Amino acid sequence: MNLIKSPTAGKLSSKLMVSFLLCASAVTLRLRAEPAVPVVQIQADKVTAKMPPTFYGLMTEEINYSYEGGLYGELIRNRAFKASTNEAKFWSTVGSAVIALDPATPLNDALNTSLKLDAAQASKSSPAAIANGGYWGIPVRPKSTYKISFFAKAAAGFNGPLTASLESADGKTVFARAEISGLTGDWKKFETTLTTKSVKASKDNILKLTTTEPGTIWFQQVSLFPPTFKDRPNGDRADISQLLADAQPKFLRFPGGNYVEGDNFKERFNWKKMVGPLEQRPGHRSCWGYWSTDGFGLPEFLGWCEDIGMEPVLAVFAGYTLKHDYVPAGEKLEPYVQEALEEIEYVTGDAATTKWGAQRAQDGHPAPLKLHYVEIGNEDWFDRSGSYDGRFAQFYDAIKAKYPQLQIIATAPVKSRTADVIDEHFYKSEEDMESQAFLYDSRDRGEKTKIFVGEWATRVGSPTPNLAGALGDAAWMCCLERNADIVLMHCYAPLFVNVSDLGAGRSMQWKSDLIGYDALTSYGSPSYYAQKIFSLHQGDEVLATAAQNLPVYQWQQPGKRRNGVEQPAVTREVKSLFYSAMRDSRSGKIIVKIVNRADAAQTVKIEISGVQSVAAKGTATVLKADNRDATNSLDQPKKVVPVTEKTSGLGASFTRTFPPCSITILELDSK
Ligand code: AHR
């Protein structure tokens, strides 16, 4: 028992002594039966860390239809007809229309096929059309303007206009339509808008391109965009962006994750094929099993950073793929190192004096972005060949030589160089996450390499985590905050899931994701709200904390498999109360976070030393629910959300009862 550090410890023990002497055995029995009140002490005059400026951030990659069918505004699925080489996947016909992929009539080398519409039988009484139902629907909102564009050409003899229409899938309602004419024998880009009236928002809709004139028409890059966040051209979905902006993340780790590596070299994140005009981007199959048009490419990641106010944390391809192919350090790796240097130039280079800075400006981002961190690869601890150390060193030396100011993140321990930062990943059950919620408190402070927790999540609940997940997350975030002297940044993963068609290989490839959506609406999970309240209540100084009498629960930790043999389960004692404390030095506010993961309310004594006074009145932000399985969904997006209220009974030393399964953030005014 550690009572020495506690100012109340002496008081408690002398009180106990008096009770003991006065009341003898009956009282003693009662005292033995009742657990001691947990005490959390905060030393306001001892700052253990300045909060790193980019502590809370986002991690992202193309998984679970994160961009295509997610954040990226594009509403047409398989707009470039490259999702399959056998058929025009996700496209259908209406009337007498016959469609086929036509690789003999490409738009260009990148979009090297097209959709051929044979409308020989089309007439006014029997129109022929192609239709697309989007990513599990096309959202239609009232009084909204959609931008439609496509490349098209027609065989000689076609005289008609085309009609573009936004319709309900059953064909009963036409929300908006526009005529497009002027098709010739050469590829031309056509653009127009479709504006809806005061209709009810819906998602079971299609885009149709119709002809009532007979002929043959070829299409490529058929695109439909709703209004986007901050009206950015080729921009992002507004509702999802708003959820992100509300949580005020400070950095974006992109583009992965496994997505940066790819299953093989052809499918890696090849950024040079993801810049420039959209029709020059060939697209690629990504490691999560579906086609990416790469309309959401490197410039779009930068636009996302600009829109939300995040700094990029750029992960570069490091010559290793998910199928364990790798390029060893040396001459053969050099092209990839050069590619990484050029990618850094694309992000940070001057638009007037550097080649890739100029390309970025052409792509709509004239100002260079601030960049402090570059990550070499992803999860290279999977590389059992031992090649990472050498590969890392080659990237490290080249990047440091050209950009000495950059901090280099390793994804696995290295010996040949001292990495500035190491990226550590944790995907855990609630109990497991809570059992490691003091992990970094005992980390060696002499290590030069700082920590980036670049992927972590308490994986409870699907498709999105429930309150139990949020409790594990909050316990873990208390650990990260307490240790902000060595933990520079962290981000939850994965960020997004399209919940339209759940299950492996459909719209979800990975369970327990922070934000869920379908074509029309989106919601934040309880874990999202835990992130949000932690991010919004940060302060800039971490205060020293200690605790006594923390309550515990017993956890049957499932046995791990070792050498192919199942090990027996072990019973572990896990703490059920977690804490961290910070101060906002500008306002003097002390911010105390308490997580009570137990199913019962918990009374806690909080003692703050090193301040003249703490006001009795303050603010409490609480995230809780009736039970730990409670969750949010498309139907009930706000079932578990934080509530902020004025509160009283605070002070330099006070006792407060924290509700069952709750995350509480107290803001205290101190002098
Ligand atoms: O977040 C999902 C995956 O988990 C990431 O792509 C990978 O880095 C990790 O293994």
C-alpha cells in the first residue's frame, strides 16, 4: 500500500486509529469490509510535460469504404469503369440499352477503357439509359445542387441530347433533370448541374443518363458531386467532415496503414499516380479488396488537412508489401527513397521554385503545408527478413540530408539509427486495454526515441464501438496524457466505416470503427465522443498525479497460443478507475479526467496541492449510459453523447461520486 505520498494518508490512518481505540471490534469489522475510498492527488505546482501541440489526431486509409463511398464527395460508384475488367460493375441499363466495357475506345492511357452504350433501339416512346446506384444509394437532399460531369463521344449519326436525371430507384420520382447536347465523334467533357426542390431527404436513388435518339455512345468518368465541405471542388462530404472538425484533431496520419504498403508493389500507395487531373489517375485495387479511382489522392489528403486544420503526418512507402515482398537496402531501394523525397517536396515545396511544389499548386494547393513528421513504412515488425533496419537507415539518411528539420518515425525497433519517434499500435479488448492503462508510466525516460501511438482502439462493438469501447479508450487516453512527456501523438484507427452492407468483403472490412455512415447520414460512436471530449479538454500542461486505493476487478484473461499450444486462461486483477490531470496555463483551469469503468458508482477523493484555492463551482462533462453495451447507430446517432453541466462541491480537496460506466471531465477554476 502506498500511503506515503498522500496528504490524507496520515489523516486517514490517525482517524482509523481513534476509531479503533474508541469502538473496538464491531467497528473494526465494518472497516475491514468496506474498501478504502480511492484518492487521486494532483500536484498543481509540478508540471510533468508541456502538451505536444499535435497530441490528438486522426489515422486514415482506404478501408471500409473510407473515401470512395465515404468521405470523398463522389457519388458514382465505378465512375471510370475499372472496378472489373469483365463487366461494368455497379452500372445497369434501362429500356433497350445494351452496355459493355470497351477497352478499344479508351479516354487516355490512364482511363484505358470506356462504357459503350448501344442504344440502337432508343426512341421517344422507348428511351434507353445507363444508371448507377452509387455506394449503397445516392443521397438526395432538398434544395441542393449536384454537379454532374462526364466524358462522352458518339458514333456518327447520333443527333440527340442526353438527359441526366436524379431519380428514385423505383423510377417513380424524378428529383432533377438536365439536358446535355453537343456529342461528337471526339471525346469531350460535359458538365452541368442538377438542383432538387423541397424534397424529403432519401438515399434509394439513381443517376440516369438517357437517350431517346438511337445511336452508340461511349462514356468515361461519370461523376456526380453534392455540395462539399467548405465548397471545395472534388471535396469531401460535409456531414462527416463536420464530425471531424468538431473534435479538433491536430494531425492526419495518412495514407495508412496497410494501404500505404499494398498487397504487392503494383498496389502500393503510388502517389505520383494520384496527383494531377482526375482523368489522368489510373486508379488501383487496394489491399482492402476493392477498387479505388484515386480521385481521393495526395492533393485531396492535403485539402482535407487544410479544411480541418490538421498537420500531415506523412507515411511513405518503404519498399515492403503486405505479402512480405521487399526491396533490400541498397541501389534497388534508391528509387523508392527518391520517390519519398519528391513526395515530401510535393507537400512542403515552394510552388515557384520546386517541381513538385509547382505540381501541388496546380492541383489546387498553392501554399506549402507544414510538415514535421515522416513515417517510414507501416508495421514493419511484420517483416521477418530483418530488412527494415537497413531500409529505414537509407530513408532516414536521405531525408535528414535534405530535410534536417523533419522528425523520422520508425514503425519497428531499429538499431542502425536512432529513430526520432517509434510508432506503436494497440488493438485490444476493453479489459486488455484497461490492464495496460499504466503502461507508459514506467517507460524508461532516458530513451531518445519518443512514442507515436499511430493506431489504437478498444475493439468492442461492431460496426462501431459501444460504451465499453469508449471506457477502455478513455482509460488508455488517460495513460497517454499522463505520459505526454514521451508520447508525442496518438490516433485511433480505423476512423471510418460505411455501415450499409456489413461483413467482411462488403462495406466493412474491419470491425469497431470510430465513425459510421451510409449514403445519407453519419454518426459518431461513443468512442468518437470520448476522443472528442478528451481532445477539447486538453490544457497545455500535464500535472503530476498519484493515486491510492484504486478499485480493481478480476479479469479472466484468455490464454494465448504459444508454439501452436493453447495456454490456460489466467486471472488478472485490473484497475477500474483511471485518471489524468492538466492545466490550461492561460485560464488557470485545472482539467481532471476520471474514468469509472465499474458497473457501480464510485466515490473518489480528489486532492489538489500547489494552488492557493480552487473554486467550489466548475463544469463537468460526462459521457455515460445505463449499461456498457449502449451504443450509437444510424437510427440512434445520439444515444450516448456527452453532457456538459455546471457543477459544485469542488475545491482543493473534495469527494465526488462518479456514475457507473462513466467518463467525467471536471474543469476547475484555480488560483
Ligand atoms: O487499422 C487497420 C489496420 O491495422 C491497418 O491498416 C494496419 O496498419 C493495422 O494492422
